[in-house]
Amino acid sequence: MVKTGKDKLKDTHHTPKKHKNQHEVDRFFNKKHSTLSFAGSNPSAYEEDTEMSEDGDSDRESSTAQTTTYEDSDACHISRAFLKKCLAQALSPVLKELSDIKMDVKHIGNRVDELENVHAALLSHSTVTQQAVVSQQEHLNAAFLQLEDQEKRNRRKNIRLRGIPESVTPEALKAAAVSIFTDLLGVERASQVVIERIHRALRPKPAPGEPPRNVVCGLLSFVDTAALLQKARDSQGIYYDKCITTNVKSCFSKMSQQARRILKPLTDILRDRHIPYRWLYPFGLSVMINGKPLMVRQPADLQKIWTVLQVNPLDIPSWLPVHLPTSFPELPPSDGWSLQTKVKSPRRTPT
């Protein structure tokens, strides 16, 4: 009865007779046992020990192993053409995506260039429009001031009488005016004053208890008007019918009255400090401060007055007929844009 390999392994220590190659068998099993003891923790060690055991075999086994190794290397041989083909297949979708991305970036760059050009054109157009509007505003204001000056020249010979009761009829207005002129200039000088027309101010009749309407007198000569105004400023009071106080004022246009009303806070400060000033034609204000004349024609000229007077600037609106409600917004700068450039990668030198 022939025992199998397993029976031999079991009965090895019971067999007193040893084979002539028993030392090689013992060495094989010893290495096999030591390899299996730590193969679970380091599988590569098992392979190394196996190779070392195989190196101790016969030449025939060595030649057979070499033949097998040569056959395996031939089966796993990878050519350069095969690598190129695999890389080309793997990189083909990536290159396609990169090409699409490149086209998208180029398209976005073109759109950005167009947007920058349109933005620059809009900024240029807005700047030109703003300058044109400011220039037109200045020209319109100059034209309105000239028209206002012509209207004031037509009114320069007129005077306004305030305080004449509404009970005085239109036919008696001329006699009332002559009585006031006589009180101011005297009988002889008042007799030389020629009244061309006289009437009430063109507005509805006031209700009882309200101030009466002004009486407008159109004189023939401006000299008479200037004399009456000078006497009215120097007199302590003007009376009509010996009990009613009246005032003699210049006849201004509506625009001049509104502008003077707007500049009243400034004129009040000048009066309090006893600083002389006078009105200009076309409309303006001339102020003499420390022997230096300052003229106010536009709202921007007020800053000089506040600086010289050393007072906090007052909130005085514009009195010009044409003015913008708000200033133009500040436009962003259009310079500093760079053109699209192509960035070249550095040249690679072979290693």
C-alpha cells in the first residue's frame, strides 16, 4: 500500500528510515511553514520565500522557469504604437472638450470686446450730451436775462404806490398820485412830473381786511422816477390824506422780484454788517467788502461771498430761469482697458 503525500506528512516523525533527499524535503517544508506563518500580514514575503526555494531546485526546473518567464514577457510586451493608440483614444474626448472650451472663451472674448466698445461709445456720448446740456443751459439763462433786462428797461420809468385804499376810484388815482408826488418833491417840482398812465395792479380785488392792490404809475421821464425814489428813501414816512402811510417802490419784473426774494437772506446779513451793495442789470448783485467788489451773477458765485464773510453757507436755491433739479451723475473712467492678448507658453527644451 502506497501512502499519499498527506499520509507522508502525518507519519514523517514515525518513519525511522529517511530518504536520501530527506534534508531537501525538510528544508522545503520548513520554509513553507515559515512562509505561511506570516503570509497573512505580508503577502509579498511569501512570494520572495517561494522564489528563494525555487532557486534551490535542479537545473531542469530553472530552465523551465526561465522559459516560462520569457513566454510571459512576450505576452505582456507593449509597443509604442499601442501606447500612442491608447493615449489617443483616452485623450480624444478631453481634447474635444478643450477645443469647445477654447471656442467658447474666444466667443466670450469677442463679446467682451464689443461690450467695451459699446460702453466706451455710451460714455463718450453721455459726456458730450452732458456738456451740450450745460452749454445750452448757460445760453438759455443768458437769453432769459437779456429778455428780463429788456422788460426792466420798459419798467424803469414806472413806480408803484402801496397803501392807497381800494375806496379810491380809478378816476381819482391820478389826483392821489399827484398829492403824494407834491409831498415828496414840492409843488414846483411835482408840477413838472408827467404821468402817462396809472392803474391798479392786474390781480383780483382783495377781500375786505386784506392789503389794497398797488397802483402802477407810468411816468414820461426816468429822471422824475429816480428823483421820486431818492426822496422816498430819504423821507421818514409818506402819508396820503394825512393819515394813510404809503410806499414808493420801483417796478420790477416778476423774475427780478423772485430773485430778490431768494437772495433776501444774503441781503439781510449785508444790512446787519452795514456792507453796501447794489443790484445789477441784467440781474445780479454787487457787494463791496473791504474795498473789493464782488459780483453775484450765478449761484456758484455765492461761495466767494460766504468765504469773505466767514459765515456758514446758506441753502439758497437757484434763481436762474433754467436750472437742472439735480447735478449730473459722475461717469466712470473709460481709460485703462487693455486689449486682448495671446499668452504664449514658454518653450520647452528637451531633457
